[in-house]
Amino acid sequence: MFGKRLNTTRKEKGYSAQQMADLLHISIRNYRKYESGDVKPTLEGLAAIADILDVSADYLLERDAFLSRKR
């Protein structure tokens, strides 16, 4: 879930995976693990990703879909 949304949002915002890795001060290999779902970012990392992409952490975690189903 998170990885797919991260990948889609990154592309929509016009960032390359390398640019994201650079902005997060991590290796491209580690960033790719976020998008593949092999690794989840720390809370601080999630906040940084959300800030860079100008979206909420809830959006990246697909809580927007979860919350709308609950109502």
C-alpha cells in the first residue's frame, strides 16, 4: 500500500527516485526499498517524505481511503 502510493505520488510530483533519496539523505537503494515495500520509513522519515511531496502522512499510508470507508 504505502510503497505503491509513494511511487505514484513521487512521479505525479515530478521527482525521480534519486532526487527523493538525495532529499532524504539516504541511498537510492534504501529509498527503493520504501517503494518496493521491503522497508518502512521511520516516523521522522515518513514526515520528511510527506513534507517533500506536499501531502499528508495519512494520504501516503492510504488512511484517507480507510477513513472514508469508516464514515
